Amino acid sequence: MARTRQQNVTAAQWTANGAALGAPDLTEPGTYPFGENVFNLAVQKERLPKDVFRQLQATLDRGEALDPSLADAVAKEMREWAMERGATHFTHWFQPLTNSTAEKHDSFYEPAGDGTAMAGFSGKELIQGEPDASSFPTGGVRATFEARGYTAWDPTSPAFIIENPNGALLCIPTAFASWTGEALDTKIPLLRSMDALSTAAIGALKLLGDDAASRVFTTVGPEQEYFYIDEQYYFERPDLYTTGRTLFGAKPPKGHELDDHYFGSIPERILACMLETEQELAKLGVPTKTRHNEVAPNQYELAPIFENSNVGADHQQLTMQIMQNVARRYGLVCLLHEKPYAGVNGSGKHNNWSMGTDSGLNLLEPGDTPHENISFLFFCTAVIAAVNKHQALLRASVAGIGQDHRLGANEAPPAIISIFLGAELRKVFETIEAGEGDPATPGSFLGLGTPVLPPLPMHGGDRNRTSPFAFTGNKFEFRALGSSQSLALPNTVLNTIVAEAIEELSAKLEKASGEGKDINAAVVDIVRETYAANKQVCFDGDNYDEAWHTEAEKRGLANLRTTPDALPWLVEKQTIATFERYKVLSERELESRFEVMVEQYTTRVNIEAETAASIARTMLLPAAIRHLADLKAGGHDGLVAETQELVGEFYDAILALEKANVEHPVEEGLELAKYMRDTVVTSMASTREVADRLERIVADDLWPLPKYSEMLFIK
């Protein structure tokens, strides 16, 4: 049966369709005041009793637990505010170990006993919920029959309202824990890691003579890459709607070789969709900043302004949800998979990370005075030491089946974690290591022999897009995250390992200070020693170059190419010791995450293999056989021989794939994951290779799947 070819439509038509679905008129000025659907600081100040507001903010500023006596007053105002905006239900919005969010909706209304209903929402309901925990992944922390789990309000991430054409929902960001107290989510470890880093950094600042700060926050600004595809093509591709990526598809004549898509003019329908997405996000208080075409056809990027890591992680989950929801109003589907199209640039999520004090100081920004630069050097050196010691753990934190198709290709950072410092900052560290100059004398230019960092421009060196972990002026950009991933685990790891490094350097500084050494001179000595011990992780060259892989091995850097290679580092002794020391994750909690991620990898490979086998046997093989029959009927002997050979080869590949995906030599765990990687993934690739050759010779009207040239270029 021939496929229907998509007819292109105008943005105006899609806008009209969106309005019919309840989408607002974006041409109306002031339609979306920023944060209007957020129970933010301004709303709280306006609505809460003054004493309650002051107590609540004082509690949050100190990073302490909420006094339950405040909860009822907060809950009352939050409910009234939400109901004024059409909300009838509330949910504890949490993030289990599924890389997505979860919610259970409860009504504000309760029977009054006289046939009517009353609206109610107590402080107890605000603070704690009890969803069934038995069906969420726990990695052995909870048995299936042990169903009890708790959600707990996170007052540091403001509640918000999700609108629907038929009503609205109050969403309360919460943590999710088991009955026995283990973290079953990604938020609890992230908050713990932020506390650990704050404690370590405040201690270091006091040693450095800075008593102004009382708390340090980590900040994050993720650059979200994604594809759009016309929804007709999407729903004609079982591989896309089942696995998120195309399991078959020949390379089109044109891809991104002409470099004409990156930063190009945004197509009208796409721009209309982007504008509405940003308006929806603005209502939710998500500070989007940048949009542009990415490298591949139909690939784009959305980037926000940096935020507190906890709020930023919540907002990133919301961003992915809103992007997918709004796309459907325009006849599009938003693809967040790391590699939806083979041979085409994949999608990542650059994680811009820094540390800042509550007094307004960015600890990773070079300053205007020698003292500020001494502080910058100290904290920058701690990051270098942390990344070098825990490079494999950082790689594990971004592991996943989608990443295995992306990392290491000439489009994304390799699986080797290294740091790009830039020419000017690298010279500073090399000068200090060489022991040149007078550390007490400030310099105004690099290269004058002073080990005290002089004032640097915001961009003190060229950019290196091939580096997985790059210093970019006042932050580090961790570029290895996958486009579909939550920010929580990578930032939890980053916060924890940097906290450890800061404390280790602080101990040396405290010892030197106790011996009467000048603080500036002591910092320079610590920087010299630490950089010399960890400089092997610093690399400013081309990370795509095969020679770097050889060099990295000589330096002792890990090259963990696949998810089964990387995940064991979640439960290495070194990892467990660090995370238990800072009370971020216990050994049991780390093991649970390892088991969950291994099982998810195995399950996803199995789903992909079954989907590939089904498509191959029931869609592609029949199309090839029909084409072969037409050739035979037409007497095209040369074409018959070519096609018949390919059909036989394809059938053999399908049988091999089906067998590989059924006959597992092991039942579970890491060994099964390795088998799936080495045997099943390889069988899928072999089946695809033959199918893609068939696509090039089978009559176009017989081929049942939309082709790359259609999916990538019809916008």
C-alpha cells in the first residue's frame, strides 16, 4: 500500500489549528506575564501573612527544614491562589528514577456531608503525600509488595500551575523517598549535594578571608538540543514512536554537509511553535534566553538563563514536557532522543555549571583584584582535581543507550572526560607550576612571569566545541549530557566531587595558615602542587582526533565507550566512599541506581530489537518481496538477481536478530547488558545495513517508511 505524501502547510494554518485546541492568541500583547503561573516570592509576599512570609523566607535562606506550624497558612494561600486560576486538583510533582516526572492528582474538593463539597488543602497535604512506591524502579531498595513511599514538599522550588483547555493543575515540587528513608528520586541527592558543596565552599571562603557569604549555591544553565518532525511521518514510523529513534533509514543525498542549517533562518511553522513554547515556559517562570537552528536539518536549540541547580533541574524537566506538548498543536512532534537519525548530528544538553555565594560572588569568575583571583584560582583548581579523580564517574553519570550512539562521534564530546582551560588560563597554571614570578605582586598582563592571575577578559581564550568539560569564562560547560536526560544525576556528581576537592585543598590551606604562611603564597603553592598532580586531565586540542585517544590512554584517562563500560563506576569503592562521606547517597542508594540503570539499558535494547525485528519482518521484507515480484513480472533479470540476493540476506539477518534477542546466555545484571551490547545491538546494526541497501533499490511507492529526506527537510 502506497504511503500518503505529506502536503506542506503554512504557520497560519497551524496557528488556527492551535487556537481550535485551546491555545491562546499569541498576537495579543502581554498575553504571558513572566511567572504568572508560579507561586513565587512576589506572590508569597503579597498573599501570606507578614510574619508567616518572614519566617518562611528566613527558613529557606538558612537552608533549614520548614516549621510545620507554617504549613497550614502557606497551604491555605496556595490553594486559594491556584483555584483563582482555575485549578481543581493538586499533585505532588516528583522525579523518580525513570529520567522523567511523576504525578498523582487529588481534588481540592471533599464531601461536606450535606450533599455539597468544600474546598480544602491542609498543611499536612502540602508537606507530605503517599503515592504507591511499588511500581517505580528502586533497584532492590523496595520489594514489589512493599508499596509505601512518601513525597515531601521542596519549598525551595516554587509550586506552579499547568494549564489545560479543560482546567488547571497545581503542581508542588516534591522529593520521593521510601518508607525506610532511602531516596527513590533524583531531587533528594541533588539537594544533599548542594548542601555538601555549600558547606565545603563556605569553609574555604573563610580561610581565604571572605566572611560575607553564608551560603554557596551551584547554578546551571542547560542548552537543550532537539529535533522536530511532522507528526504524520512520526506516526508512520513505529520505531520512532516506540523507541524514540529511527532503527532503519538510508542516508539521504543531502544532510548537513553544506553547513546551511546552523544559525539559519527559522522556518515559519517552527518559529510559531517555538514562540508559543517560550510563552508557556515564561508563564511557568522558566527564563528562556536563546533559540536557533542547530547543525542538522530540522534540529534546534533552546537555552535558558542560569538558575539555582535545584530549580534549574526542575525547570529543565518542565521544558522538555512543554516542548513536546506544544509541538502537537502545530502538527509536529518534538524528538528528544540523543540520536534519532543515524549518520546525522545527534542532540545533547550542555550543562553550564558554576558556584555563587549569597553575597553575589561567582566563585569561577576571574576578578579585578589579586585577592579575587587568588579565590578564583583556588576553586578552579578544586574543579580540575575533582574531574581528574572522578572522570569515570562523570562519564557514568551521563551514560545511557541513546548516548552510546552519540558520544565519540564527530559531533559530540568523546567518551573520554577531559578539561579545556583555554590558552590564557592554561598559561596561568603553567606559569604557577613553573614557579615563576612573585606571587605577592599583581600583574596586568599574562606572560609577565607572575603566578597571580591578572584580570582576564570574560572569554580568556578560544572556544573548543570538542571538549566534554570546558571553562568558558565564568563557568564550566559539561557538554556530555544527553538531550533526553535529567540534569539531576550529573549535577549531583559534580557538586559532590567538587565539595570533596574543596575540602581537601582547604585542609592544606588551613595547615599552611596555622604554620604562619601568607594566605596568597599558600594558595599558589597548593595550586602548583594540585595542578601538577592533575594536569593530565587538561587537554585543549581536538578531542575528535584519534591521536587524542592514544594520548589519553598514555595519560591514564578512562575511555568508557559504552553504557555497560561506564555504569560500574557508580558503585566503585572510591565513589561509595565519597558519596557516603558527604551523606549524598548511601552505598545501598548507589547500588540501587546502578541496578536501575543497567536494567533500563537492557530493557531498552530489548525493546529496540523487538521493534526492529517486527518492522523488518512485517513491513520491509514484504515490500522487498513485492518489488521482487514486479521485477520478475517485467522480465528484468539483472535487477531480479540483485534484489533476490539482498532479500535472502535480509531474511537471514532478521532470523539472526530474532534469535539473538531471545537466546540470552544470562538472565540479568551487568553481564546481560554486555551481551545485549555485544550481540543484540550488533545484530540490529547488521539487519539495518541490509535494510538500508534495500531502501535504495525498492520502488519508492512500495517502501512503507518515511525516508530521511522527507523527515529532515519537510518543515
